[in-house]
Amino acid sequence: MGIFKWIGGALGFIIYPPLGAFLGFFLGSIIDGLTDEQKVIPGSGSDENTGSGNYDEGRRNSFLFSMLVISSYIIRADGKIMHSEMEYVRNFLRSNFGEDAAQQGNKILLRLFEEAKKMDATSPFAYKNEIRKVCSQVAVNLSYSERLQLMNFLIIIAKVDGHVAQEEVAAIYEVGTYLRIQRSDIESLLNLSSNSNSSTNDSIGSLEDAYKVLGVPPTATDEEVKTAYKKLALKHHPDRVATLGEDVRKAAEKKFQEINNAKERVYKARGM
């Protein structure tokens, strides 16, 4: 599936009601180049074969497009556009859509950066306001578990260069607020050791980090620890993002395993 198709497909799911003139103008130039088949918006009723499969495709399209748009805000939060962060996004697109999609996605990101610079030149909060509108619409259309997975990707992008600037952390919490994600869930994701540049299987992190992943202090009772884990497991179970595609589900499985690793570390330390 080409990148133009999932951008076009996302329109009916995210962009309307309009999220700002700049996004409408930006996407309009892309849609002009689409074929009639690609211009069909999943779930719009314009395709007689519209059904649950197409609805799932529209949800996946909106998820991927949201990641691309919001990541442009996270990447430039510290005033620098790191090659490693850009490469992570390119690799994500490359592995799922091919080299052509990676190149086109890169061009889209660069154009987003240009538009952000132009908008911020007129008002320091112009691009921030557009991101807020995007996130607000995403919060309406995607489930909480899907938004958690989106946030997980954004955090990985911020961490991929091995260092997360305070400005990036602030942007992550800001975006999380717009996406209506609980602060405790963002803190849990930030403490997942898989969201680091480490490639080792042992990167469970410290016992302190494990408690932070579960969202409880070391002074919590055994019952409180069990309850916290059960709540996390329900929110992050891979089945809850299955409609977004196998690639996204696999990423959710990795995240879920890391949560289980944290749980096992805490349980072992407590003799549970």
C-alpha cells in the first residue's frame, strides 16, 4: 500500500472537521496526484464494498498519519532536527511500505518542518495550535489503547538518539494532554527500557524503573502492585490494537513484554 493511499485514507477519519488551513492546503496538493481509486475515503459510503475491513484500514491510516504529523512536533521540540530521529521514522515507513514510501514520508516531514517554521514566524504558538487540533481529533477517533501505542512510538522517536532533552519531555507530556492520555500512563511508557537505544534483551532496567513502569511506589502493598499490573495489562494488550495492522500489533507485543518484564522483576524482589 503506497503512502499516498494511507494519507488520502486518513482524511475522512482525521482532517474533517478541518484541523487548520495549513493541513488542508498541504494535503490538497497531495490528493491532487491520487488516482480515483485512492481518493475513496474508507467508511465514507462512496465505495459499495465498504465494511469492517475498510473501516479498519481507515483507522490504520489515521494512526499512521497522526504519527507522522505529531512526530514532526516532537522531533523539533528541542530546536534541533536529529538525523537519528528522522531515520527512525524513515525506517518505520520503509519496513512497512517500502523504500518509495520512506522517501515520500521524509519529504512530507521536511515540508511539515518548513510549514512549522513559517507559521511560528507569524506567531510562536501557531504550529502548537495546529498540533493541538490534530491531537484533539485523534483523541475522538482512536481508542485509548491505540493512543497509548501512538504515544509509545512518539517516545521511541524522542529516545532514539540516546538522549531526551527536557524540551522533548515537555512536548511529550503536552501532546499526551491533547491526546487525553493520563500522565501516569505517559510516565510508565517513558520508563520502559525498550524505549531506549539499547538492543540487548536484558534491558529491563532497575527495580526502581520497574516500579515506575507499573506506576506504583516501592512502598505499595502486594495487592496494589497486582492491581496496577492488571490495569496496565488491560490498557496495553496487543489485541486492543490489532485493527491497526500486524506491524503495529508486533510493536505492541514488544511493549507488553517489557511491561511483563517489569512486573516479574517486582514480583521476584517481593517473593510473590
